[in-house]
Amino acid sequence: MTKPMVPSDAELLRLMLAGDEQAFTTLYRRHKGHIYRFALLMSGQTSIAEEVTQEVFLALLRNGSRYDPARGSLTSYLCGAARNQVLLLLEKERPYVQLVEESDDGEAVPITQLIAGDDPLGDCTRNEANRLVRQAVLALPERYREVIVLCDFQELSYAEAALALDCPVGTVNSRLHRGHALLLQKLRAAVRLDTTASDAQGMRCFA
Amino acid sequence: MNCQDFESLALALARDSLLDNTTREQGLIHTEGCERCAARLAEERALHTRVRAVVAELAGEEPPARVDAALLAAFRAHTVTPATSNVLPMLIRARHWPSWRLAAVAAGILILIAVMTIFWRSSSSLKPQRDGRAGLPAPVITPQRPAPKMGGEPPVDRDQVVAEQPKKLPKSARRRASADSSDEAEVVTQFYPLREGEDLTELESLQLVRIELPGSALSEVGLPVDPETVNEPVKADVVLGQDGLARAIRFVR
């Protein structure tokens, strides 16, 4: 028995642009998770992740014909669009919420200043280690954060990430190394701070 | 292999990817004789494990159904009217603003309305003989008057138009609609239901979609259409249910 043919992204996109609703929903289901999670990891906010997902697929509806399969995968193309949207929205948010303080050398502020999620109750119940990793990623400067999210969390190849970020593969490689070093540094600091906080809690006076 | 060579391989070694057997072996042999690089590899492996755990935790995270519905509606709107390429569905932001920002926006709107009211009253009291319509924008769309007659129509109360709020929508949709309409001081009509007998307040969630329609669409809900502008695009907000079906419409100027 032969397996049913799975249509490629390029084929689905062609059908979608011709008005095929089934092709659109298939394409959307195939990629919506990637885009949503990318935006969520980049921003730490579900509202931004939702908005980015909407905007990316609306842009695909309007300008999908600009995608060239010869240049790379549709995943890279969509991640590139999502990245631009995320940066745009984070820039708009910046006057209200200072997510990351960057110094010239790419260092960020201590992670303790960033522990103020939208959902504090949910934060408490989530796995502590995962929470620390996500917050450490959020505290990274954008240029390192986007590479780490794409290559480590989304498992894109360096070439695919380079296409999404519109930069050479060598830049992806060097940013990934630097990003890892910063991430490890933050995680070490976060674990230390956590330990200090729990020690202090143990010494609390109830008199 | 020296430490510098090892550093360039550390990530790939930790992930166990993109390396041929010989290079991998050389890297691992180096860690046996170099404590620093061994610690570096252990740290990268620990980070990789943590990243995998986060990926597993997020595996089920997907956009909510309202995003699916809104996009499906946008696709349908986009494909139903391909000839009129001016139909550009714009999904209203589903952002959850902090309460202080909402309060600030609401306060701003109230102050604006108060200032406009004072200004309008003082200007009309200075010119009592002037025709009530002369200084007003005279909106083509007249809220709460689905089919007004062209002659003998009383002057439109601008305060009433500016402060017009949808009446049958849930509070969240009204709040969003109010905040959105305040951005560019838009004049909006009331919401006209598109499905008779349905109570929108009973729906779990709603989405507003801004679209453009030909001027002739005004007649569909009983609004007057100017023959000269019948082919010009008219902005409208469509209320969508979770299933992507349009429930109500209002027109915007």
C-alpha cells in the first residue's frame, strides 16, 4: 500500500494563493506552532505571540507570492517575518516595559529585575528549572536571543537561521557561541540568586 | 587538538550533531586531558538538556482558537473579493493591556470628550443664529437612524456620534472597540446584527476585524448610499465569533 502524498509547503502555498481554503488551513496548522512558540520565547508574552502569529499569516496571504522556494524553506521565511514582527512589537512596548537593559558589550541587567511575568500564579506552578531557562533567554540581548531561539529551541540549521535573520552563516555561528556563554552566565547567576533567596526565607523571623 | 579548536566544537559535541566520528573522538580525547574543556562540555550538555526540557514543555503551546478563526475569516475575506484588492483585512490587536494603561486611555477619552463638548457649546452659544449643521462634520452615517430622510432631518448631535458605543456586545468587545475608535477620532455607527435572534453576549469570545467594503454595502443594513460615492471603499468593523462567522457589522468614518 502506498502512503498518501504529503504536499510540500510550496505546493500548498501555490494552492492557497489560488484561493484554496484547505491548503491555507493545512499550511497554517503545519507552521502555526513554530511561529507562536518562536514569538513566545522571544517576547515572553502570549499576547505578542498571538499578534505575531496573526500578522505573519496575514502577510503570507497578502505577499505569499514573494516567497521563493529556491532560497530556503518556508519555515525560515516565516520565522524571518515573525522575527521582524516581534522586534517591531518589542520596540513599541519598550517605553512601557523595559524588558532588557543592554550595555554596549551586550551585557544585560541582573535577572532579578525581570522576574515579573504576566501570570505569576502560573509561573509558580511551572517547573522551576524551565522557568529559569526561559527567563535567562528573555534577558539576553535580542541578537543573541533570536539565534538561540531559532537554533536551539526551534532546531533550525545554521543555514536556515541565517536565512531567517538575513545574515551570513558565520554570524549565526559566532552569535550562537557568544549567546551560549551569556546564557550560561545568567543561569549561574540565577541559580545563585535563587539559592540566596531561599536561604534568606529560611532565616525569616516570625517574632 | 588544542582548547581553541575544542571551543569551536563544544556546541556540536554537546548536541551530538554535525560531527564526523574522527572529530568527535578527537574532541572527547581532548576533554580527558583538559579539565577546563571537560567542564565546558559538561556545562554545554547540561544547558542542552535544559533547553530540551523547555522545548518539551512548550510542545503543546499553540495560538488560541480565536486566532485560527480570525485568520480563516481574513482568508475568506481576501479570497471572496480578489478583484477588489482594496479589501485589506486588519485584525484588531488582541493585546491584553495592563489595567493602568486602559485607565489612562479611558481617562484620555473622557477628557477629550469633555473638552470637545465645552468647545462645541461655547462656539454654538456665541453664534446662536447659525445653522446647527454649519460647523459640524455632517457624517454620512447617522447612528440610530437606519434610513433617515434627506429633507428636514434634524442636526446630528456630534457628542452622540462620538460617544456612540455598541450596545449588544460584551464589555470586553465594547472596551476594545472604544479604545480602537479613539485612536483616530473615528465616527462609528452602532453595530448591526448580521444573524437575527442571536445574543452576542452569550458568545465566549469575539474578534473585531477591520475591513473595507464598497460603499454599496451600506444599503445592506438600510443606511443611505450616496450615488456619487457608491464605488468608494467604506471602512467597517466586523464582529466574528470563535467559528469565524460574522455576527455584526458597524461602519466607520
